[in-house]
Amino acid sequence: MKKFYIILTVLFMSLSFTSCDLCTVDGGEEGVFIKKPWFFGDGGVDHQALTSGSEWKVWSTDYVVYSVINTKYTETFDDVATNEATPVDMDAHIFLRIIPGKAPILHENYGPNWYENNIKNMFSKYIKDFVSRYDMITLVSSREIYDEIEPVIAQQMTDYIALLSQTKELPIEVVNVVVDKAKPNEGVREELNNTAIYMQQRNTQIMKQEMEIARRETEHLRALADKEYQITMGFTPQQFIMLRGLELEMQKIDMIKNKSNVNVDVMLGQTTPFWDIKAK
């Protein structure tokens, strides 16, 4: 029996040595060891993080790597209600950092899904609260309100993390919050496009009507001026028409001034051309 235990011990030690893994970390990372002894020794999270280089672990120990540099977490919001119940779409980003050297505490207290389980919902709530205070037009057109709210939400998240840490330390720093400008959702955008097309068509029609009215008024004023000129000069209607005909023929002549190889026929009354003027 004694021989059997010796053989079993040798086999166990051989298995332990041949089942080791080399664990490494890159810059900006921390490795966490979670010991799970089968027969003896203390288990649990090793509070000494692997911060550089490499280290061997036995087969019964788990190993998790955490990034301790600034990391962006993005939340996409579809159909968030404004204060007028008009839905908008938007993205919001929170930049977080694990406090260096405390990745083991984070893993022990909150696990690898610490963001999804403890940060995500509260961050989303603060964003929705912000959107619900404004109407769609303000959210779509104003950048100033985002510049004002971003540091406020960052402080709210910092306070929330501090509150959680009163029960179990959450070694996370809020670096920054960035909220993208909201956009009307697809249905609202389609309605706005249809409205814009209708307004453009309506404005075009109004402009055409105004131009037609202006044209008629101009022609009316011209006719009144011609009538007044005819009466002042004592012309008969036929004489006035002939005068206007002469003016038109003079305009033809002015058109070919300083233009070589251009002919123009000058007409008087109902006759055929009676002379030919040619610019040489």
C-alpha cells in the first residue's frame, strides 16, 4: 500500500510539472491568477497581479488578462423618447480605466463582466434622462447642450462607482464621457423629408405666382407709359406703332456694331426689307 501511495504521489507531481502554462502580459495589461487547488493550499484570487513579463501557472489555476488603459464602451440608443415623445437615435461613449495594480480586486469583487453587470445600465439611464429633458429640434441642432451634459454624466458615473465601492471596492476610474448628437429615427426622418419636399414645391409655386404677378404689373405699367407718351406727343395709334417698329430696327443695328461678317435686314411697316446693312 505504501508503494502505491508513493507511485500516486510521483504521478501527481509529474502531472503537475508537465501541465504548467506560461502566462504573459503585454503593455497596458494585468494578469490575474485564480487558484483552484485540488488537495491542499489556499484557493481564490491571487491579489498580486502579473503586470509585466511572464509567469508559470499550474493546470489547476485559471488566468485572466485585463486591460488597464483607457477603454471606450459604446452604447447605441434607438427610439429614445424626447420631452415631446418624438423618438431619436444616438450613440454615447464612456471611457473607463482599471486602476493599475487592482485588476485582482476587480475580478474578485465583480468578475470579468463588471461593465455589463454594474456600469452599463446606469450609464444608459443617465443618457436617457438627459434626452428626455429636450425636444427633438434642440437635440438635433444644438451641440452646446452636449458639451454641458458630458462632464455632468461623467461626474454622475464617478459618484455611482464610489457608491458601489462602499459595499465592495470597484477600482474603476471614469476618464471621459462623449455623447454624439442625436438623429431623428428612420420614421421621423422620412416624414421630415416628405415635409421638406412639399415645402420646396410650395415655395417654388409661390415664387412662380409672384413672378407672374410682377410680370403683369410691369407690362401694365409699360402700357400705361406708352399710352401717356403717345398722348403727350400727339401720335395716332398707327404712328406710335411705326415709332416702336423703328426703335426695334435700331436695336438690330446696335446688336451688330463692331461685329464683322454679320448682316441684318431692316424692316419698316408691312413692306419687305428695303435696305441691307452689313458690318464690314
